[in-house]
Amino acid sequence: MAAHPTHALAELATDFSLLIDGELVTTPSWLDVINPATGRIFARCPAAGREDLDRAVDAARRAFPDWSDTSYGARALRIGAFCQSVRANQESLARLLTTEQGKPLAQARDEIARAASQSEGLTRIPIRPQLLEDSDQRRIELQFFPLGVAGVITPWNAPVNLAAGPLTSALYTGNTVILKPSPYTPLTTLKMGELAREHFPHGVVNVLAGGDELGSWMTEHPGIDKIAFTGSVETGKAVMASAAKTLKRVTLELGGNDAAIVLDDVDPKAIAPKVFFAAFVNSGQVCMAIKRIYAHESVYDALCDALAEEARNATIGSGLDAQTQFGPIQNRMQYDRVLGILEDARRTGARILAGGEIPSGDGYFLPPTIVADVDEDSRLVREEQFGPIVPILEFTDEEDALRRANNTRYGLSGSVWSRDPERAAALASRLEVGTAWVNHHRATSATVPFGGAKESGIGRVYSEMGLKAYLEPRVVSVLKSSI
Ligand code: NAD
């Protein structure tokens, strides 16, 4: 965080504000934001200090009684109007998202459209009290009431979509919100805050950009009742430890190391484009991307060839260029990490089938890289690479493939590919994951719970299950006999 601007402001986009208590505010501290396609700072935005957080929390607490008293229907209407505003601004939001995040413009547009439609989908899920007993003696009802102020902390890979789910879930269920985007990609979220200002009462939605320390101030703040965190496993553990001091509720959506198991009966050429896209979309920077491919020995070579062909035909470049299919890695730190993983794979004797060479020029680019004959203990297989480099490993026996797929501390999602969906589903049902797909990979919807098993998270987003993570259950038990 820079306290004193050192760049000529005229060259930078600076039209960004925090949203606190319904007001758009600036601060004396700034965050510089880098365009990953050039590696250069292109914008700067205000960064919140502790006192800004305190003011936002005060505002959110003051707004809570009225907002939580508002009906689900009325809250859904306001969320719907906000979604319409997001749609109306889709193009300018998408260009900003691509410039700060790197993904191709078409995918940025899609992210914004999905954020709006999934938010609306969430507000169509009814939350009603449950009647547990209605006997001659007593009536027992299970009710649900909002928690209070929710702190929403998001990562840099899909900042709009990953804010929309928790933001809408919190608001629809009657909570007020402090939303903090990643310091690498704060801008589109701040613009969403400007739009939210037009649709929600003061203090109901507050948006604060800031560094990692802002996240830890939120997790320890006594005025925040719940943290919805999306990010890495390591930070997720720090969030949970910090939240424990005030017994905040937590939803943790963390990293993954998804396996795709490809059975012996597939046509490798036919599935290669689908497997390739699910592994490399957003240059592999997707929590639920395919990160390990286990292919049966009878299709291994053909699948290697077909995936390498896909990689060689891919167009990489700035997300703002219409022909670009794969943009840069989002930030320098992640770029260096991915290059380190590639180096480790080379050093341990892996075969690079396609990609692997850093193009000349600016920006954090690595083309889609397919790696065969990988050591199972290499970093590429053990760690979450979160970048455009994917290993393809061979198996003979399905039980062995399943054991290797499950041999990880991660448990976000996985998939099985076969001409026989029932056979694949039987194997998929034994993956230790929050979501197991058959013949596809990477799909979410407002009505289907999504989240991680094992160290990939705690709790679920979307669906009634996800919404109830923003509500406290309360049993009301009434004896029917008079006293
Ligand atoms: P990160 O954990 O570094 O940061 C995520 C957010 O946490 C940022 O806003 C950051 O400022 C904040 N933060 C950092 N330190 C903090 C602390 N001590 N307390 C509170 N907040 C803190 O993650 P990232 O690098 O931005 O994102 C990539 C990771 O996110 C990957 O592991 C990816 O798999 C994961 N992810 C998971 C999902 C999911 O739904 N399961 C979705 C997208 C990304």
C-alpha cells in the first residue's frame, strides 16, 4: 500500500471510491493496481485503514435492524434491481475486470452476467420456518434469523462472481455486509459498490479495498458476526483461527487440486477440447479447474497428443484483444510460483508436451503447458498450481486411479469421463470431494451447493444450504396446555 503517490496521476485511472455508510469516500492511502498483460500500474484506488473499517462496521450495525426486518420479497426486489444495474453496466465492468484481472473480455462479460443471474437465482429460493412437531402437547418450530454483519473477503481470480454469491446470500437473508476484494483486483468490486449504493439503504452494503491486513482486521473485529472467505487454504486457516476469538461463523471456500479420471472407453479426441477448457480456462486460475488428469493406459498416448494439439492451437495475449483465448497469470507472485512449479517438473524428469516456454514481451504470460510422465511427488501433482500447467498421469487399474485422485489434502471437486455414465458415476461417488462431475467439470448454479471437503473448505455456497450459513437456527417450542 503506497501512502504517497509516486506516479503521475494523469496517466492512471483514479476514479475509484470506497463505499461506507452510503457515501463514496477516498482515503489518504492508495493501492496501485497492475495490468497483468503489461506488468505496469494502470490505476490506483483508495485503501481503507482501521478507522474506515470501524466506520463501515458501525454503519452496518446501525443498518441491520431495519434491513433484517424487511421481508425476503422486498430484499429480493432490491437485489434484482441491483442485478439489472450490473447488467446495464456489463461492458464497462467487463473491460475493467479484464484490465485488472487479465481474463479474455468474453469471459469477463460472462462472469458479470453469471454473477447477476446466480444472484437472482439465490433470491428465488424460499427460506421458511420448519414445523418439527405439532402434537396435542406441543408445537415445535425451527426458525431462522440473520446473524448480523457479514464480512465478505474475495480472491483475485474471479472477483465479481466470487463476491456476488456471498454478498447476495448475506443480503437476501437479512444481514448487512462489509465486502473486501483482493488488493490485486479491487477495481471492479469498487464499481459494483457504486451501483449498490443506488439500490440499498445506507450502511447495508459497504465496500472497502485494502491490503491483506484489512482482511485480518475484519476477522478479528468484534462488530462482525460472520466471515465468508474465498481464497487459499493457508489464509483460510488463518481466518478460522482469528475468527475463533470472537466465535464468528465462517464459510471457507478454499483451494483445490481437482483430478479428472479418464476411463478406457472414451474417444480421446472427442473429450480433449472439454478436458482442455476445464483445465485451462482463465489460464488455470480457477479453484475448480482440472489440475491433475489421470488417463487409462489404453487412451493415455492419444489423450496426450490431443491435449498437446489443443495447447499448440491456443491463442494467448491481452484479454482485451478479441482473438485471445488465454490471458496472463494475474500477478507477479503467482507467475513466479507457477514458473517454479514448471522448473520443478522439468528437474524431476517430466516431459513437456506443449507450452513451457515464456514468450518475449511484457506481462505475466505462460502458454497452456501439458506435462507428461510426471513424478507423483512433484510439486505439480502435490500442490495447487493455479496456473496454465497441467500434468497427465497414466493408470492401469481404476482402483489405483481413485486412490491417487483421493491422495491429497484437497477435496474441492473432481470428475470421471466415460462413454458409460453409470459406470463413471459409481466411481465419481467415491471421490472425496464436495462436487463430483461425470463427463463435465466446472459448473455451478444457484440451486446446487458448492464447496470443499477436507482442506478445501468448510460449508457451502449457493442453494438453501448455502443461504442457511447466514442464518442462526432458533427452536421455538410451545406447550399447548395452559399453565
Ligand atoms: P489469498 O488467500 O491469498 O487471498 C484471498 C483474500 O484474503 C484476499 O482478499 C486477501 O487480501 C485476503 N487475506 C490475505 N490474508 C488475510 C488474512 N490473514 N486474513 C483475512 N484475509 C486475508 O488467495 P488468492 O491468492 O487471492 O486466491 C487464490 C486462491 O483462492 C486459490 O487457492 C484458489 O483455489 C482459491 N479459490 C477458491 C475458490 C472456491 O470457491 N473454493 C474460488 C476461487 C479461488
